[in-house]
Amino acid sequence: MSKKNAVSENGVLETINPCTGKIIESWREHTPFEIQGIITKTQSAFLEWKKTSLQNRADALIRLAALLESRKTDLAMLMAMEMGKPLAQGVSEAEKCAWVCRYYAENGSEFLENEIIKTDAGLSYVCFQPLGVIFAVMPWNFPFWQLFRFAAPAVMAGNGFLLKHSPNVTGCALMIKKLFHDAGFSPDLIGVLLISEKRVPEVSAGVIADHRIKAVTLTGSGQAGRAVAAVAGAEIKKCVLELGGSDPAIILEDADLDRAARISAFSRLINAGQNCIASKRFIVIETVYDEFIKLLVKEMTSGKMGNPLDEETSLGPLARYDLRDQLHQQVTESIAKGAEVLAGGEIPETQGAFYPPTVLGNCRKGMSVFDEETFGPVAAVCPVKDENEAIDLANSSHFGLGASVFTSDTARGERIALKLEAGACFVNAFVRSDPRLPFGGIGLSGFGRELSRNGMLEFMNCKTIYIDK
């Protein structure tokens, strides 16, 4: 059996447990005729949904939040089976989805209030109206959260959406639709498209071009982002892209090194390192480099790697074997160019797509672990002489999603954060998404914002109304 998620020749999607390599379940792909039918139903549901009151939408989101919390253990088990997330982390993901639903239920009405603008008119204001059906292309690494951080504000605003999820988390995609239905949303307001990876470019282009689709949101690779942006641009349709990153973490000489190492390792190991906003390049002032390395290695290797269904496991397998092999290639290429192996770096001789916590020292530009996004538990540590060199090295990347700074002087940390070229900069903390704060990147990390009021307005018609005296 192939050691990767695949689609068989007869058009059947198969999800494979990355811990055991065994097939979990199979689904038949949607035909072009069925896809058209799903779009038609979602469009009809949207036309009714946009007429509902903000209070009714908020009530539905509150019910959805309650379901996410009451079923969080089952949802965590589904994530563990399909993409290897440890149970405790899956539970936390479901709880965060409930949080974002409640956040928009409680704040959406205020976000959408008319903005009165004083002009020479008798009355002039900006109102906010839903765009329509949004096409959401989502990844496997946070199969519920990545969708809910878009969906909660989108449906509160009155939009509907089509979900094209990664094939290896098809069960999660269908569960998302069921959750919305069980919470009282129209069963057709959320359409799920079952499409194999080889058909994604063709089908996605057709969906985006459909006149009933008004915008696109994608979280994924740069290659996928380019493809979606090209089609959306040709169709003159709005798109939001979150394309991952290679986040730097600057460790200054005055930092609390124990705290910095603990936070850094936690950030790097969440979801087996398959986290776009995790710190990946650790840029350390050379006077504290050796001490930080020792602390980081200790923290990185202190957890238990194993079956994600085991409650004691803190590090599960990577989501697919091919992803594990790609990560190992990045590591071996970097070692060949002079990176020093301080921990890990070898594929374990066990069943499953596992990769050990790996720390590489003396990393620099030109190495794969520095220049590219490493989607796994690999920390690239880079010594620098001083603060200015640290800032320059942090900014010497085509990515620009997040960045962090560790220092005992918070004013210094803020000053450096303002110089870092990223969509979000955290001082003495790891980068993370929060419903209250806008989330998104610059450069090859994409454009547009999710979460907060900013994210909600991405898929609204901000309409000017001018009434003469």
C-alpha cells in the first residue's frame, strides 16, 4: 500500500491513518454535475440566509459553539485518526473554534453597524452587505480551526461558502458540514466538495470562474496560492491568501533564556511542527548562543513521541509519509551545507510518519531550513553578533507571516518588533492567532486578513450611501 494519502483510479478518496498507514475510510469523488448542483443549492441557501437578522445569525453561532464544546473529544479523535494530532491538542482546537464562533456572535452586530460619515450631504454613511458564496480552500494541519476562523465571521456577515478541504481530512470536512446543520443552519449554506488532488487545479478554476462564486479564501502552499490568485485575478474576484511562513524568533542577550527556550520549543512542536506561524528560524546573539542551544535541545526532546490517541503523547506523526520525507530532505540538504545536528535528524525505525524533534545549529542563508518553510519539528538556530545583524537576518526572507522577540526590555522588544517585516510580531511570546486580532502576512506569506473586524470586512461590500439634502 502506498505510504501517502491517495485517490484510487476509480475516483475514490481514501483517508489513511499516518500512525498506522492503514485506510480509515473511503468516499466517492463528486462529479462535475454534482459540483454544479452543490453550487446551486449553496447559492439558493445564501439568498435566504442574507435576509435573516443579525440576532438569528448570532444565535446559530452560539449553538454551533456549544456543539463544538460538547463534541470536542470526538472531534479530537477524528483529527488524531486522519492527520495525527495528539488528543489534547485536538480538544484545544475544537475549543478555539467555539471561541471564534462566540466572538463573532457577540461582536458581529457592532462590527457591521453603519458608519456615519459627515459630508455636504443630508446623510452619508457606509453600510456592509454580504458578498455571496465564498469558495474556501483549506489545509489539513488545523482541519477545524483554519475553516472556522474564516467561516464564523463569513456566516455572521450573511455569506455562504463552499469548502474544498484537503483529501486526507475528508472526514473532518464532512463533520464540519454536520456541525453547522446540527446547529440549525440551512444544510445547503455550507457546501462540501470532494475533489482529488489531481483534479483540484481544474475543478477549482471552474468553481472560481462560476458567476455565483463571489470571492475565494485559501490557506495553503505558495504554489496553490499562485494558482488561485491567477484565476481569481483573471475573473476579477476578491481573494485572501494565507500561505505559511518561516517565522524568525530573535533571542537577545538580555532575554530570560529558560523562558525563551520553553516557549520556543512549545511553538515549534505544536501539531508536530506543522504550523505555519510557529517559529522556525531562531536567531540568537552569540554571547548566549551556547546556553540557549542547551536549553532548547532539552525542551525540544522532553516530550513523548507516539500514537496521538495515547493521552500521554505530545508529539504525533506528520500527516503523511511524503511530508515526512520532504522534511527529512530539507534537513539532510542543510547538514550537507554545514548545519550542525544537535538533536534528531534521523527518521526513526518505527511504523508511522514520525519525525523526531530536531535542532540544527550554525544555520544560515542558503540552507533549506533557513530559506524554505519547514513543516515539521525542526528548529534552525542561527548565531549573530548583535541586534542589528539579528534584525537584518530575520528580514532576509521572502516570507512575512509572523516574528517574535525575546528580551527583558519590553521597550527594546517593541522597537525591534516595529522593524521586523511580518504581519504579526510578538514580544516574549510565540506567534498565535486570536479572534480579537487581525491575522495574515506579507510577501510570500500572502495578503488579506482573517479574524477581528478586519477579517470580517474582507468579504463584505462596503457600500457608500449618499443622500442629498
